[in-house]
Amino acid sequence: MGFENVEHELHKRRSSRNLGVGLVLAVFIAIVFGLTVVKVTRIGETPAQQQQQQQGGN
Amino acid sequence: MSDASLNTQAQPGEAGFGDYFALLKPRVMSLVVFTALVGLLAAPIGVHPFIAFCSVLFIAVGGGASGALNMWWDADIDEVMKRTASRPIPSGKVDPQEALAIGVTLSVFAVVMLGLAANWMAAGLLAFTIFFYAVVYTMWLKRWTPQNIVIGGAAGAFPPMIGWAVATGGVSVESVLMFMLIFMWTPPHFWALALFMKADYEEAGVPMLTVTHGRKVTRRHILVYTILLAPLAIGTGLTSIGGPVYMTVSVVLNALFLLGAVKIWRRDEDAAQADKYRTEKSFFGLSLMYLFLHFGAILAEAALKPYGLGGW
């Protein structure tokens, strides 16, 4: 019984670590994708146009 | 498979995700997120919401990375102090070399990503902040001088300046004043803590002012810094980030803060010990509210501006 508990605890920690790192990587990919979309769609806009759009968005 | 070597104690390398997250000092990170966000939103130039979100996230990661480097270097001190003994490294959950690797990796990652997402001025300020906290404060000042808190406080004061730089690409009077507000607030905040946590710092050999110059001098220093802080905080209200809301909040808070500092200055150790440092503890609690409400008021002014209500 003791052995099962110990093994379970170690696996729990490992799986929390793996899940956490996996989620961080997924968020990172989403962020890079989102930033790329935002940057690409704003190519060619002047700072004034960007500001105007920003204020319009607010 | 042999189970003889397995035990229930935490082993280095077997930390859970939460242990690595704790390395980043989440509480400090929440202050970094809040002040950086205020700096960003108070700036006169708008930022795309997604870029703003990513920028604040990278600033927070950079702040967390410097926290991991601090924990790596200060593991010996953390082990001795009650307040920090349960941190991931002294408690044996995370290996020190892992903390170093995480700190360095996340530092580089945060700076590069902020540069790409926002601009290189903001990224440069973030890099300098990490360097200042991890090297200048943690490795150099903390164990060397009782002025460690005064100069080291600069590291915690940079986030609103970085947030402002994300929006404007530069530094201005307003961002310097936000920096100064946190910079001048830090010494009385930490010295009040040191007054009722003296044994911790003494045992760890950290030259806090309470240890090197005594409590009477510390009490005087708290008063002097609080007096210097008041005109600075109220003066910020006269700039473009201030307004009636900020000014009202600032005047009230500074009056209360000064009153608390005077009370601390007038007390002696016998009186403090008799009521278990009640005045010092309440001053410490007030100091937390002081910073939160000042930045909250700056945020309120920025939020009211589109409706023609914020600012002067």
C-alpha cells in the first residue's frame, strides 16, 4: 500500500510539471500567433492612423 | 523494480509546477503587473489591447525571473529566516541550479519578447531592472550595506516606467515621478517590516538598518523618508497623470502616512514590545494600501479621461 502511495505522489508531481510546461508552451504559441496577426495587419499604417484606430476601439 | 529508494520527501528535480511558479515570487509579480499596467494605461499614447496584454505579461515574467535569480543567490539566507524558510529552494523542492537556469532563461526570454512585442526602449529598461534586482541589489547591496533597501528599491520602482515606455517608447517626467513614488515608498515600507521582524534579519546576517544602527535610528529614518515622500506623491498630482481624484486620495493618504510615521518615531522599544508592535504593523498595512491606492487613483484618472472627467 505504502509503495502505491509513494509512486502516486511522484507521478502526480511529474504530471503537474508536464501539464504546466505543456500549457505554458501552448500559451506561448498562441501569443506569438496573436502578436504576428496584430503586427501584420498594422503594416503600412502610420502612427497617427494606429492611434486613431486605438481611440476608436476604446 | 525496487521501491527501497523511494520516499515521500520532496526530491530536487521532482518539483511540481507550482514549486517552479513559486520561484517567480507571485506576490511581487502581482505588484509588478499592477504598476506596469497603470504606467501603460496612464500614458498619453494608446496601445493595441493585445500588445498591451503581452507587454504586461512579459514585464511580469521578467520580474518573476529576477525573483528566481534572487532565490537562487539568497538560498542560504532564506533557509535561516522564518518568513522565507518554506520557499522552494530552502525547503528542498527545487534544486538551486534549476532556479538559476529558470531565472536566466526567463530573463532573456522576457526581454527579447518585450522588445519584439513593444519596443526596445521598454525591453532595455526591463533588462536593466532584472540586472539591478539580481546583481546590484541581491548580490551586492543586500549583504553589504544597511542602505540596501533604499537603493535596491529602484528595482521595484521600474515597472510603471517600463509600462509607460511600452506606450510612448520613451521616458518622461510622469514616468520618472511614478518611479520616484515607489522608490521613496520602499524604505519606510520595509523598515516598518524590519522593526517587527528584526530577529529574522539578525539571524540571517542581513545588515538591515535595525540591525546595524538600531531601532531608534530606523524609526527616525522612516519619518524622514515619509516626509520626503509626501510632496513627491502630492506633486505627481499636478502633472498630466494627476487630477482631482488622485489629489484627494494622495492628500488623505499622505496625511495618514505622516501621522503613522510620527507615531512610530515617538515610540520607544518598551512601548512597541508592550503592544506587540501594533503601530508598526498597522503602518506596514497602511503602506500597502498607500501604494495600491495611489496607483489606483492614477488608473482612475486615466479611465475618466475619455469622458472628459479625468485630469485637470
